[in-house]
Amino acid sequence: VQLQASGGGLMQAGGSLRLSCAASGRTVSRFAVGWFRQAPGEEREFVAAIAWSLYTTNYADSVKGRFTISRDSTKNTVYLQMNSLKPEDTAVYYCAAHYSAQYDYTGRSSDEYQYWGQGTLVTVSS
């Protein structure tokens, strides 16, 4: 599975961006997909994840209510809609895929995700 993240950019605080994670090489219909981010000098952290069945979702507390993860199986793409952006959301955002027989898996550990995209930079100015 190859993942391509896109949609990052520069945005003022309070604005919105939508990130896309397009998969190729294999359908991700049986993969959970997660978004992670890494700010300069910080550890990579979990942002959101969506399961491959029933579309169960999981969010970090820091983005809950502001970010929405969704998937379009017809396009083999997962989205991260980011609203009410804050300067502390500035980071490189990565999408990752996890193959699991557990249909409602939405893990937060980056170690459990086997496939990773290259990252897209989001910069939020105050």
C-alpha cells in the first residue's frame, strides 16, 4: 500500500484545511487509517483514526470537536477536515494504514501502523 498525503498549507488561526490521504497499490477498505502529526522538536502524536468497518472513529482530546476524519471507499481516500485551527496544530501531518482483522480498530499507537505516507506540512499563524 502506498499512501499520499496532501492538502497542507499555511492558514490563519480559526481557519480550516482539509487533508487527503490517497491510497494506491491496494484497496484500503480493510485497513484502519490514522492521522498523526509531528511538530518541530516534538514526538509524533496521534490525531485521529477511522476503522475499516462501521467507520468507527477515534480522536485525540486536543482535536476533538474541531477535526473530523472520514473515508470515501470509492476513491480509496481518507480525509481529515480541520476546523478552528490553532497555532499549536502546526506540524507535519502523516497518514498511516493498519491492517487488522478487528473491524472497529482505531488504535493510537504509531507502532501498530504498517504503512505510512510522506507527510504534509500544516502551518497555522496566530
